Amino acid sequence: MVLRNRARVQATRAEMLNIATVISLYDADNDTFPVGATIGGLETVLETGRYMENCPTTDGWGNDYTYDGAAATYTLTSEGDGTTEIVITNGVFVGE
């Protein structure tokens, strides 16, 4: 069970880092992060802008990511296993 959880953490971190990289590309092109407060909104912006095909919306545990973005800052969060969150703010992991 511990190994399975560790694998989920690593997979989720990798996926979140990929999303953060794409958000940085969007910012470089538009001089703003995608603005919105849902993962669905982020998914729409990244996919319709052709920044990412099939933007992941769920983490390794099947939980929806949460996204909160403003022009100058964003936070992407995974609830993780329910005891520890995984958080990226402006491309940097800040908590687990």
C-alpha cells in the first residue's frame, strides 16, 4: 500500500509539473496566467489554445485537481491521499 501511494505521488507530481510547464508557455505568449477558478476552465483554455491535448483533470487518486488562477499568480492543487496535499504555485512545488 505504501509503495502504491508513493507511485501515485510521483505520477501526480510529474503530471502537475507538465501542466505547470504548459501554463508557463501560455504566460510567455499572453503575458498572463490563465484566469479562472476551476480545472475545467484551465483545461478549456489550454486545449483550445493548443497548448496541451487532453489536459489532465484528475490526480493519481482520481480526485479532481483544483486550479485558481489570476493574471499574475496561480495555484494548482492535488488533494493527494486525503492526508497530504500536493501544491504548485507559479510553477514551484510548495507543499505536500
